[in-house]
Amino acid sequence: MKLANVTLGLAVGIATGVSLVLMERQNQSLGAKARVGTSSDISDDLDIIKAQMNQIKDHALTIKEDSTDFAQSIGGDLKTTLGEFKADITPNIKRLQGYIENIQNRGNEITNFPTKK
């Protein structure tokens, strides 16, 4: 569940970043009537995109670290739960084995009981 939330957050973040860049570019193109983009404008846009890509990369690394910690905690919880389950059922298994041995011994006694002819 947490991984799904993190993935959803990453997708929303990427979509928001892309839409903000597109909106900003559209506003700039509407504000400048016949203005031709200069190399500094293109360079500025590339710098913005580069900075946003770095933020996305950092966020992806954070997600990776969080998911690793989450997976380890789930593994530990599962191991603890299985250990407790085993501890709970072991006495019951031994008691059932005792009952089975008792029934087998009674069966042997009945089989070996002398019959009158």
C-alpha cells in the first residue's frame, strides 16, 4: 500500500512539473507577440528542465530508500509472525502426537486381546 502511494506521488509530481513547464512556456509565447527566442531563453529553459529532472531523480532515490526500509520491516514482521505461529502450534502438535500414540497402543491391545472360541 505504501509503495502504491509513493508511486502515485511520484507520478503526480512528474505530471505537475511537466504541466507547469508547459504552462510557463505557453504564457511566455502569448506575452511575446513576434519575439524570436534567443539562445539565453533556450538556455534558461534547459536549466529549468535540468533542475526539475534532478529533483525527480532525487525523489526517485528517496522512494527507493523508503521502499527498501519498508520491505525490510515487512520481512521482519512476517518472520516474527511465523515464529509466534510456530510457537503456538508446536504444543498442539505434540499433544496430538501423544493422542495418536495412545490410540495406536489401544488398537494394539485390542488386536492382541485373546478371543474366546
